Amino acid sequence: MERVAFIIEASGERVGCLLNPETFEVRRRAGIAQVAEDAGRLAGRRRRDDPVMFTGGGVTELELSLLFDVQLETAAQVVQSDVRAHSGPLVALAEGNGGASWATPPLVRFVWGKAWNVLGVVVAVAERLERFTSEGVPQRSWLRLVFRRVDEAPAPADDEETPPPAVLEGLAQRPRSEVPPPGPAEREVAFSQGDRLDDLAARVYGDPRLWRWIAWVNDLADPLRVPPGTVLRLPPPTLPEAQA
């Protein structure tokens, strides 16, 4: 029977498992967010459930329990006295080793026969080591691994859902003089503790991708670290040149 393997996309390195899992768990969370206004969450005494909005995307995770034991090695394999020689490469993937940049985790392909071929990232591992030698070298590892699926390629954009190209492309290169002046349709909000620009863009514009527009209009040095209480301008997502 073909064994489970993890193939690192950047290098093609294959990290094999000594023993296939008997079962594993697949979890899916839909991409939804609670509807809110600037004043806070939408609520009412007669509501049975919080109103929600579908934001697209979501999260699909696989949780596997893997066993590594040096006694499971075949004669064709190089016998290792330390089981971490087999489990260590998977642990290293959870440390971010091998990513294309500091912000990009290493992409890994989970492969098992013809039934499973999933691209994703290792987001968590938990390892229990057993059967230590007199020198303290472990020979068995029970490894629990959480693997999150990622898109193989960006999904084609729907014309009705695609913001104006000028809003999403090249904003950092545009001069500050092109920032739209205040107008009657403009709003202002105070950035809250724990809030995110993409959530704010989804609430105000209905599209989380317009966080770039908010960041450019407000000249934010670091969109990931906006101080709570910062007042943000939220004009309509249209550049002056597109208003003709």
C-alpha cells in the first residue's frame, strides 16, 4: 500500500511517513463574518441569530496522527537511531523553514495514492517521544499534525465583484496629490482594538480586498499595525481620474 508523503513544493523534497494513519479528521469553516455597523454589532431583542455575511474563502484543515518508529524501517532504508530524523522535517515545516519570504510559509503537498493530493501549509504539530535509549535518544514518535489547504491558483475574478483595477493595482506608486478630496459621501471611523482593515473594508464597501484602498487613502505606514483610535477616512473607492 502506498504511504502518505509530504512533498515540499519549492525543492521537490519528499518527506515520507513510516506508517499510514488509520483515520484522520477533515474540518471546514466557511468564510463568513458577522454584520456590523460603525456603532457596533447589529442586534435586536427579536433576533434569534446574529446576522452574518458571506465573505468568500474559508478554512479547510486536515488533522493527522502519524507514527514514526525506527523499528519500522525496512532493510532498504538507512537505519536511524534517533526517530527525529524521520519526524524532524515535518516539525521544521511548522517553524516556517523553507518559505519563499518571511511572510510566506513553505508550501507542502499532502499526497496519498490517487485519492489525496492537497496543497497547503503545516500550521501546527505536537510530538510525543517514547522508547529512549540509555543516552536519551528517542526511537518512537507520535506526531499530531494540522495541515491547512491553500488555493492551487487564484480563482478567476467575477466582473461584478472585481473592484476598479486602479483601486487594487499600483496604489503605492500613485502620488499623494491623487488622494480624493473630502466629499459628502465620505465616512470616517475610529479604528478599534482587534479590528482589521480587510474586515473594515468588507463592512463598509462589501469587499475585503479594498483594504488596500483604505491603506492608501490614509497613508498608513504599516496596514497590519494601525493604532487603536486612529480615525480613518473612507471615501467611495473611485480615483479622481475615473470620475469623468
